[in-house]
Amino acid sequence: MPSFLRHPVHLVVLAAGRGSRLSVGAETPKWLIEVGDRPIAERQLEGIAAAAAAGAVASVRVVVGHAGEAIERFLAERDEAVGVVRNPEFAELNNWWSLLRALRELPDEGPVLVINADLLVEPEHVAAFVEAAADGDAEGLLCVDLERPLTDESMKVSRTADGLLERIGKVGVEAPAGEYIGMLMARGGALRAVRAVLESFVGDPGAVNEWYEGAVGRTAADGVAWGIWAMPSSGWVEIDDDADLDAAHDLVGAS
């Protein structure tokens, strides 16, 4: 246990999406896809448990929607202190609504740490990011791969001259420095700002397909300081389609 003061995070896994570009079957949510004989969920939860043992986690919640019953059974069998937030509108509204539903159950000041359920990543990197978020004084922090070559599908990130987030998105990001991999933390002013943007999406027909990453980008444009935490390795995969799943199997097999 560190001698300095930690600020344990309220951790949220966004696992409500369907994964329509994957052929794993309608009854399998993305979080439970097996890679190397282990679900993505097990790798993430192992990292979360390591951070929790070090005093960096205050609570854990998983937002469920598509095949949510399977996730709830999985969690019940593990006998872990993981809460469930149900999102019945998962097929109608994008991931911003999943995050907002979770935020409405959490302290206004946070800190809140978000992990995308389709992120295959080594447990030690999850633990390292959670502990860095709990230990640091940044109000906002994004995990970014600064080394991997970018593609059209990359969630690109550009930085200001002093190294903070400037823009984030798949398009419209000039001179990107790296790729957001699907883990972030917000507290205090950054969290309040993101939640205010998300709340503004409610009831707006034009916001149905917004992303929570877009809300983060809006707050950065308004002056919220988002720090960048450099991913120590490019050994991760965001599993959106069957090609990504093949890459994940290759990555696990090579490790």
C-alpha cells in the first residue's frame, strides 16, 4: 500500500453494445467473447482486482444491455462485488447513454474510471492505469497508444503544445498523436463537464448516435484539461469485427 493518499475510483465497464459486426452469436455479449480460452471480462476483472487490492478501486459497475442476462450470470458465478446497471435502450442510443446511466448512480465528484468492454488488454496494464488515475491529480485522464500506426477506424487523439487533449475522434483530427484505447478517468470539474454534455443529449434526436468520446472532445474544446497516459505497450485490441477477433487470438497466442 502506498504511503501517499490515494483517491479510489468508481469503475464502470460499458458492456451494453451488441457487436453486430461479429459472428460470435447473438447470445454472446462482447465482454464475454473468449480469447485464448478466457473471456475479455476475466482479463479486465483481473486487472481491476489487482488495483483494488492496492486500494485504488472504490466500486465496480458493469452496464449491460444486449445479452445482459449472460453477463449477470457470469458475475453471479464469480461471487465478486460488481454491481450491474441495466440499459434497456442499448439498441436505440449509443454508448453515451450507457455511461450517463452509470454516472447517475455515482458521486458527482467521482473519480469515475471507464473501460470499454471490447478492449482486450493485459491485466497489468488495466491495473497500472487504474492506479495512475487514483494517484494523480489530473481531473481528466485518457489512456492513449502513442506508438501504433493509425487507421481510418482509430479513435484518434491530438495534443496541445503542453501535452493535453486537443481533439478526439475518428475523423476531423489533424496531426493525431495517437489512439485512444478505451480507458479514461474523470473527476471534479472534468466529470461535471462530461456529465453536463451527456445530459444535454437526452431527448435530442440529433444526439442518438453520439459517443461518450465526443462528449469528452466537447469539454476539451471548452477548456477542460484532459491529461494523456501513454499506454506502455501496443499489445491490445479493440474487438469490433471478426478481423479484430482474429488479431486478438494472434496477440494472445504470441504472448
